[in-house]
Amino acid sequence: MSDAHLTSRAPAVPTAPVRPPGSFHDVPGWFFPTDVVLFDRILGAQAGEQRRGDLLEMGAYLGKSAIFMGGHLAPGESFTVCDLFGSEAPDGDNDSEVRGSYATLSRRAFETNYLAFRDELPRVLQAPTSAVPGTVADGSCRFVHIDASHLYEHVRADIAAARSALQPDGIVVLDDYRSEHTPGVACATWQAVLEEGLRPVCVSPNKFYGTWGDPEPLREKLVAALRGRDDCGLSTQDVAGHRLVIVNGRKAQPPRLPASRHRGPDRPAVARPRSGNRGGLRRLAKDWLPPAVHRSLGRGLRAARRRRSLAG
């Protein structure tokens, strides 16, 4: 994630060794099955319609969604990823958010992960997302993914940048539009719907998908593609005069995932750790996970051990 989650006070590289991932599942991040399916369907639909345009991601974390997006890049198109990657955050609130969540992030880790799956890096803009309007041409993009700051003012600016960068029927995706710890994203997202012409296409548990063009053609394609699947829940609601498709597929079978050049596709995605390696895994989790997630994981493991002890 970009100008919300990085700071110059962070170490230049993660404390854990930067090793190429052996599979897509080995890349840290929060890119869940429902959204893998929706990204694949939407980007695939654009390709099927011979739509041409660039891709843009604002906020990359360690590259999981960027790796997937890069596989949908057609010849002659460009892919821009904007993230601070350890550079100084633009303001005090942003700096505090950065230091509290993603201090181990680095550009080297992103590039290592990306090049494990793709032949060439995207165009990397190491800067706050406020640099996007001066770098990405207006009307050049067909798909924009926003996963940067959670602060209301920054998300508002990122949505405005996406609108300028997108083609008339381009798609914008907003992460964390409904999480309890990201009310600024929720406020900015629905304000754009109510006041600025953003029209919903669909929502997943984690992401909002919309357009400033006509949402109906893509919406119908998604409904037709997902209606027959038993691994995706599908429902429709009218929200503030907009038809909204709700997709929930936490157990959805994703499409063919990118294969790492560092492990054959027939090998298991994640090896089962030996019990003697728990200390190393704990140290790795502490280095890579946001502090709040690491604390929550630790509490869960301790509770599980207590239950096993009582049961024994």
C-alpha cells in the first residue's frame, strides 16, 4: 500500500530475507478468492471486447494483486504501480499510519515478488499517490485499483486521480470500503457514488467495483458468469437508486493462478512446516505482518494451546 503505509523511518529492506516466492500463495497480502475471480472476469471481459488501455495500481504492498493484474496486460499497454516503498510519507497522520502498520515494506521485496512471476517490472512510481495525476495520462486507463491510504482526504484524492486516469467506461476498484478500521474509505467511496457520479458495478466483502460510465453491460456479464457457480454467493439490492450486485465467494475456486519460476506448477503451493520450526515462523510473522494482525494471531494461538491443555 502506498502513501498510507510507508515511511522513511522504516528499514530499507525487510528484516526477514527477501526470497523469491515459490507460488502465488507464498506472496503476502490480502487478495482474497472472491476478488481474484472478479479481477479475472472483469479484465478478461475487457480483453474479450478488444478494449485497450493501461492499468494502474495505487498502493502495492508486496505485489500480490499487481502480479495478477500484470498477467492481463496486452502488447502496447503499460502498467503503473505507485507506492512510497519506504520514502517519506506526505504528512504526520499518514506517517503515523505507516509506522503502525507496514514498516517492513520495501521496493526490493515488491520487485523480487513481481519478477518471480513476470518477465518485466511495471513502471514503478515511488512517490505519494498525489503524483499520479502528473504522471499517468488522463483517459489512458481501463482499470485502476486503489489500495493505498485509509485516510478520508487521501482516498478522496485517489478517487479523483482514478477518475481522471480512466477511460469513460473504465473500472475503478476500491479496497477496504467496508472494514471497521477504515471508515475514511467507506465515507469517500459512498460520497463519490452519491455526489460525483460513480456508479456501482458490484461489491465483494473487501472491494468496491465501479465506473463513471454505464455499469449495466459489465454487471450483466458478471451475473451471467457467476450465477451458475456453487462456490459464489450472488444477490442484488437497490442502493440509493443504483442496482448493486453483491458477490461473496470466500471459498471460490480461483482461475489459473500465476506460476512462479522458482517452483514447478505441480509442486504444493505451501509446504507444511515441521513442528520444530515454530520459532522461526513466529519471527517471520512478526517481521512481515502488521503489528495488530501479529498480536491477534498470537492471542489466537495461545487460546488454542489453552484449549488443548484443558482437553488433555
